[in-house]
Amino acid sequence: MPAVVRKEVKAVKSRDPLLKALGGDEKLRLLVLSTIVLALIAAAVVLLQGSSQSHGIKACLGIALSGYRDTCISNLAYSSENATLCSYLDTSQGTDQCLYSIAINTSNSSTCLGINNQESRSTCVYTVASKTGAYTACYKLNGTNASYEYQCLSNMASELHDPSICSGIGSTYSHSVCMSAAELSYVYATSNATACMSVSNSTNPETVNSIATYSGIYSYGTSSNAGSNIVVNSNFETPLSYVQFLSNVTYSARDLCYLYVSYKLGKPEYCNYIVNQTLSGLCSDFIQSAPGNSTASLGTSGITTVSENSLGSSIIPNLTGLNYSQISAGLCENATVSVPGCATIITIFKAIGTKNVSVCRTLQSQAQYTCFAAMAQAYVNSSYCTYINNASLNSACLQNIYNNT
């Protein structure tokens, strides 16, 4: 037998009599004692960790300058993901921002509830719900403000294309808007025209805008090109971008739904389901530039639309350096869409392309406001909103810039 093995065997045998000498009670006491020792060691580790954080917050609080002190506290809170440390910050705004960041990073909607600002609290809960796909987080806003809960549920219903989520909404009106928005978002995602019949046919502008906003189907956007050129190259379909510039035209969210699928699928028969005749005419005009058509000339303006079977193809590729009178004459005179509506669209694009607010002033009051708002959003410049003297529309103009930046 090797010497090392013989040594180990001898050591075991030397300990064996000690173990044998212990009775049953002594062995039990030894086991209990060992368990207690291990528990004390574990507790010591936890206390040491807590002591480390406690020491850290004390060190931060010892900093005289508030700016550096808050930075120290925030960094400690973020690194440890300890939301309770946020309360040590000097301002409620700083505490809110701290809680917001930790809630998002940890995907914990309960942390959002400590945020003082209602809107920020709502946004926090919705962001976590959206991130995790757990729409039930929206219910946590019920005790704060029911409208925030409804907004959260409506957004989630649209994101998940699931009308059943709307069942948690107590308001009849908000429930109806949520249902239609979820159906419309489903159509937007799948181009399944049969679902359009489930979208509300109400022509109330507030209802239509709410449904369209939640669904994500109704938005206007521009992006900068080389130099000062502005390109209409939205992430949304061209007809929908144009419809927003039509003045004195009443339409429903269902009309928008059929306008979308007719253009997306290149099927003019869906235009016949649109109740509003102006919008139905616009639908027919745009079918020629729907995905699947390689090129489509518009009137005698010389402007062509190149379609690449993708979203966001532009009917007017570049808004600068164009002959707007020629476009208006060539496009609007040959369009089945009403001439005033078509001319308004061209005028607004002219204002955007030339960056000239005086062009907007040639329109009627409501169309003027739409023109100013379009310029504000195109250039992400709130100064254009100041030309709108209607308080609610001015606020909406500013809000649209905020939402799309």
C-alpha cells in the first residue's frame, strides 16, 4: 500500500474512536451547532453587503456640493438596482428619474408607482408593459388615474393586436376606441382587409384621431436630405400622410382602414368601401402608385412616383425646386379628389418645400393651422406652432413635435 494512502487511513482511524465515543444526543447537538455556525456565516455575508451599501450612501451624503452628491447617489442606486436609494436625492424630479431608470432596467412596474409625476408614472408603467408584453401592468395605474390606465391598455391592445385587452377598460367610449385601434393595428400589420369592418365608422374627429393615433397608422413624417432639401419619406403610407392635410373632409377610421389596404395591396375594389366620396376618389388616384406598380405618372406635372414594394414610397420625391403651380394644375385637375382638397395639399407641401409661412396664410383658417403644424413637424421647429392662435391646436402642434422626436 502506498505511504500516502496508509497515512490517510491511519488519520481516519484515529478520528473514528472520537466519533464512536459520541452518543446520539451529542451527535444531534453537533449537527445543530454546525447548522447554526453556517447560518451565522451566511448572515454575516448579507450584513457585510448591506454595510457596504450603507457605507456607500453615507459617503455620498457626505459630499457638500448637491450636484456631485446626487450623481454619487444615482450611480450607487443604478449599480445596485436599489430603488430605495433614490429617495436620498435632493429633488422630486431627480427621485422620479432615478425610479424610472431602475424600473425600466429591472422591468419592474411596481417601482414605477413610487414616481410622483403622474404622466411619468404612467409612461414608466406602459414602457415596462411594452417591454415585457405584460399588459396587466397597466392595471396598476387604476388607483392613480383611470384615463392613464385606459391609455396604457389601448396602446398595449394595439401593439399586441389583441382587442380582448380592451375588456379591462371601464369607460364605454374608451373601450370602443381601444377595440377599433386594436383592429386597425391588426390590419396595419397583416393587410387583412376583412378586419376593417370591425373598425369604428364614427366620423367624430376626436374619435378618428384617437383610433388612428393608438393604432399607429396615421402619422406624417419628414426626414432631411443633403443640404436644405426636405423629403417626404414617412414610415407610413403616402395616402395616409396626404389625408391629414385635407381640410373640411369628414371621414371615419374605417375609411382610413380601407384606404390603407387598397394602397398596400394595390386593389382598387377596396376604395368602394370608403363612405366619404372625397377620400374614395383620393383612394382611386393613389392606387396607381401602390406597391407592385413600377412607376406611375401623375397628370401632366411631370412628377412620377417610383414604388419599390416597400412602405413609405413618396409621391413627391423632393419638395424643393418644384413648380407648384404646374403640379397643382396637372395633378388636381385630373384627380377625382375634390379640387379644393387637392390644392390644399399642394399648397402645404409648397410651404414646407419653400420654408415660407406666408404660403400657409393663403389658405383658410383651419387649413392654415394644419399648414403651420405640418411645417413645425417637418422641421422639428416649435416656432411654427406660434402662428397658431387657437390654444388647443397650438398645444396639439407642440405635442406632435414632442411625440415624433
